[in-house]
Amino acid sequence: MDTKELAARLAKGDRRAVAKAITLIENDGAGAAGLLKAIGPGLGNAFVLGVTGPPGTGKSSLVDRLTESYRKRGLKVGIVAIDPTSPLTGGALLGDRIRMVEHTLDQGVFIRSMASRGWAGGLSGAVADVIQLLDAARMDVIMVETVGIGQSDTDVVRVAHAVMVVLMPGLGDDVQASKAGLMEIGDVYVVNKADMPGADEMVVDLLAMARDFKGHDPSVLKVSAAKKEGIETLVGVLERIRSKFMASDSERGVEIRLRSIRGMITELARRRVLLDLEGRTDSKVQALAEEVMSRKLTVGEAANSLLQGEEGRKGTRGRRAR
């Protein structure tokens, strides 16, 4: 299937075409760049919601409930669920799709589990491109569920139009939620598992924390994904945010779009730099490691030689010899 045909099938929402296109992009296959260029004119219609927060807070269950509610409203939903990658095998559990199994046969829902492949910040290196593909496939709402690694799980703000931070009572020191940017990136804070003791107190704490950030007025809600309580109220809040995004001629709509585009540019640039570095240096790392072990180079000098190339390495060694 050539690029033009694949792009045309994407525009029709063909699920097989979406799966094929995502695999092509993830593997950086031949034609990937051409496909992204072909779909470019049709982008900009989907609303991207980032879903982040510590592990165990019920992010996947909440995404499942939101999907159910969006489908009742006639909206098409794309879900990108990032799972952690094993540092030893490179594999991933990809368990989020299992938890959302009831939607897998729904033609109005596309679920893709992606391995983080060591990408820091809770995302996968290809997520920005995958968002574009789902947008091209005419998804109304795209939810990006991050790995769930806790306080460093904040990079989703780069690519999303809005961010939902999911928390729950009993996390220990609830004030920890305010660290590492979690209290700065959220547009909506959700206290899930609201039937647990301490839920009301956590809502009060979050509201107090939100007031400390001038110019930032997020919503704080209490829900129970398991009992389907508070979901419609949450969707109502998210729909108000989406309506601002869809009003593209408004100042706020333009601001949201530009922020997301800037983030996707940055994410893609980071990915391509890292892939290029890995491709050029795999054969050199072993030799450099041996030189570090034999005290001929420091770890820092070895890293510099990877970035500077062979000439930089010779220069570094020459300086050390003098």
C-alpha cells in the first residue's frame, strides 16, 4: 500500500489503516515521512487529553469510563496507552488494552498500547506522530495515558491540549502531589476511588494548592471509576475545555493549539536526535567503555566523544596527553 492510499484510508477512519500507519511510524519505516506530510493538511480537529498521575490511581479505568461516556455522545475516541518497557528485554506488558477490552470491537474507538522504550517523562518517543495519525483518522477526542511513573510523569503537557491528573486517597504524603510539576500542569485534578477514607480531605488540599498558583484555576473533582460515580460531571468539565479548544478563532483556542504544536515539535526533535545518536554510536560504545575501564578516558570524555565524533575524541585525548 503506497503513502497516498494509506493516507486516504486513514481519512476514512479505516482501523486497519490506522494500525498499519502507527506501526510504520513506530518503526520509522520507509514512507513514514511521506505519510506524515500527506496527512498534514487534514490535521487540527482532534482534542488531545493527557491523562497522568502516580501508578495505581486507576487511570486506565477512568479512561475506560470516559470513553464510554464520549461514545454515548457520538464522539469518536482514540486512546494511546503508554506502558513501561523492560530495561533488559525491551518488552512491555501492554496491559491497558486488556483493561479496556469492552471497547476493542467498537468501530468508533481505536486503542493503541505503546511501549515507552526507555523514553523519560512517561511518554513514548513516537507519541506525537501517533497523535497526528489518530487526528487524521477523524478521532474527536484522543486520550494519551502516560506510564504512571509518579512525579516525573509530566511530559504529556508538551503534546496535550489539556491535562487531567488522577490521584487517590492514601498515597501517603498527599503534599507530594504538588512536587515535580504535577500541580502546575493539570487543567483538571481528579480524586479517584472517592469511596475511600480521606477523599474529601484530599479535595480540600488540592483546592488549597491550586490557589497558590496565580493565573492557574484548575477544576478539582471527586469520582469513582469503579462505581461510575461523578463521571458525567467530569465529562461536562472536559467538554467545556474542549469547546474552548474547538473555538479556534478565539485567543484561548489559538494559545492551546500553539502550545501543543510547540510541544510536538520538541518531542519529535528529541526523538530524532536520540535515534540518530544511537544509530551512529552503537559500534563505538563498547570500545569507549573499555577505554574508561582502563582509565584512558573518563565517562564524561567518552560521552563527549560520542557527540563530537572521532575528531572530537582525538582532540580530547590530545588535551589529556598534554
